[in-house]
Amino acid sequence: MSVKSLDNPYSGDTDLVHGASCTCSDCGKGHHHAGAEDLPQSGEAMLERAVESAVVRAVFGHNEFSRRSFGKMLGGATLAGLIGSVLPLDKAKAAILDNLGTPEKTDLQIGFVPITCATPIIMAQPMGFYEKHGLNASVIKTAGWAVARDKSLNGEYDASHMLTPMPLAMTIGAGSTAEPYLMPAVENINGQAIVLHNDHKDKNDPKLWKGFKFGVPFEYSMHNFLLRYYVAEAGLDPDTDIQIRVVPPPEMVANLRAGNLDGYLSPDPFNQRAVWEKIGFIHILTKDIWEGHPCCAFACPATLATEMPNTYGALLKAIVDATQYAAKHENRKEISAAIAPANYLNQPVPVIEQVLTGRFADGLGNVQNVPDRIDFDPFPWHSMGVWILTQMKRWGYITDDIDYKAVAEQVYVAGDCAKIMRDLGYEAPDVTYKSHTIMGKTFDPSKPEEYVESFAIKRV
């Protein structure tokens, strides 16, 4: 199956969905051919491995004495029996986040792309959340998502702000080399918008957008999938009736001004910045496409959890703590001032306040009051992961059969997040799947293939 990639004339994010990860002779496109059997260990299995390693070190007193070498000496079944006799695994797994010790590594590098969706990750540095949980973390401004992905893959970043589809794609090897990633926390929900150039105020109906050029920040993004969904519901094919280009968020406004784009579906503050600079207007907030949709996330290599569980636990605590602080509207102005400086968002405080408080000018002469224009909820619903995978399948980013549930549960570590939320005194869901409504259509996560097939416009 021939699969497209986005037209991208820009310099910031040049590595698109079909890179060099696939070398099969009939394809050469870099798309994913693996089935469920190719998935890396589940989050549960990785935690079990971490517990086993910890017990082996405790029993023998040698940090360098690896589980692998001991397992070869005794055999896997014997090792499992020994571990179970020393400390029941079910209790150990439950206790590992209960009794976090000193972080194995305290000096951490955490990447972020300068958008308001990264608010918890950014604010956790100037507002002391990393320090509160025993970490000396530095947040590093990153030009775009391909850079964030690659720096994370090559170990320059210990963890990173990512778009919620990215760790799913990275784990299954779509668009990059397959590497198991965990997404234990969502950064924000809602928080995006479709902006059009002021020249198109007479074309506020998406049915009139044929031939338009739109920007999105990355192919594996909610921005791309929501834009595709939105225009397809209006009867336009996003691959033939419009152009979709990858543009780093900080370059969105300049490209709108120059006429390189007719509009974009972008994270903030660049939607509000277009209004601030009198270049564009807000056509629709994405919360009005899907109320409560996920946007950005906190993600890390699976090895962080298995090799440094104390560091992983402390970092997750800091992120969840900051996310819950950001969820309280009375804190939003304080946060706006904290994340506005040049080393973070580099934006005027009033622009950020309009986004975080939800009281904003829309560029059409109105002042709107939408308190949940952006909101913050760390829980990574497995059903959201399944929906994202259905859109990857719908538009040809995944070409083979996929076990949607297995992949979502592998990557979205809902159990870890719920445990940390409760430890910090916050409420957490006791289920990980629920139905979602997108533009009036209900998504049942137990029937993903039926959902994909239900669309008139699709690539499969």
C-alpha cells in the first residue's frame, strides 16, 4: 500500500512518518509491519523485571550482578521461584511506587517544545516541583518534535514533553526506529485551535477550504489527526483537497503572515499570538471538536522505569503534582508569569494568560470566556490511545493489522499514574477505558476496526 507523507518545505521538522525504519523490498517506505507479537514487554512485565533485579541485588549485595547473568546460571524458572520465595512479586510491584528510595540519578535533562501544552513540565522547574521531589531537573527548549524525538532516542534527554501519539508511534516503529517508550502522564487536555488568515473571514465554513494549505506541528500529533477528522467530516479529503504541512509551532505565525499557510491547527500560544498580531482569527477550539481530548504528554524510554525506578517514580510525582496544580484556575495567572520568560515560552504574559485563563479575543471582534480552553489532567486513558491508533490506521500510518489494546496498554502506563495521583491525595479513575464523542460520533474502544471502517473518507 502506498502511503503519503506531508509536504514539508520547512527546516525545523524534516523527518516525517516514513523514514528509514523499514527495509523490506516490497515497501521501502519505513512504515510499520509488526504485529502484536513484536511488541516489547508490557508495563507490567517491565515493572516485574525491575523488581526481580532489585531483589537479586538485595540478596547478593552486588549492584553489578545482573539479573541476566544470574538467570543464565540458574534458569528462568528457578530464578522466578527464588524471587517469589524472597518477596512475593505482586506485593513488591505494589510497593515499588509506595516506597521510593533516593533517586538513582538526580541531575536530569528534560526536553520541551515551547508551547502552553508543556505547562506542567516547564513550570515544575521555576516553581520548584522537581526540587520538591528530590530532583535537579533542567528543562531544555527544543525546536520541534522530530528533534525532541531524536534527542530522546539517542539519550540526550532523560525524558521529554511529547505529543500523545508519539510514544505509540515510537514503540511500534512508525516513522522511526522501534524503541519501547512509556507515557505515564498526559500533560494537557484541549488546548489547540484552528486558526485562519484574516483574508479568509468569508470562508469560515470548512466546506470552502478546498485548495487551502494548513500547518500542523508534526505528523504523529493530535493536531494532524483532529484536522484530518474535521475536514473529512466536512466532506474534504485531507490528502487531496487540502495540503497539510509540518511546521514547527514557533514558525506558525510567520508562515501565516507570509502567506505560506492559509491556516493551521496548532498548539497555543501561537493561535492566540496570531490574533495578538492581527494576522489571523480563531475558527474553532479543538475542545469543540472533541471535548477533553488529549494533546501533549510526559514520556520516557522504558529503560528509565526498569533501570532507575526511584528516579522514574520521583519524576512522575513531580509531573503529576505540577499538572494538578495547573488544573486549578486560581493558579493560572501565577503560572503564566512563571513560564513566559525567554528561556521557556518567550511570549508576552497577556498572550499566555488569555490561553490559560480562557478569557480571550478571537480575532473576530469577540471576547470569549472559555475556562477549559486548555485544561490539565494527567491520567492516560487507554481508550484515548486506542482512538489515536485508529486514526493512524485510517490514514495509512499503520498498514498492517494491529492489536490496538495491547499497544495502548503497553505505552500508556495508566496504573503508575493512578497510583501516584492517589499517593499525592488526588482522585484517580478506577477504570482505563471509556467511550468518547468526537463531533457527535461515539467511539467505542472495544470495536476499533469497526470504527475505522465506518468512515467514508479513509486510506484503508
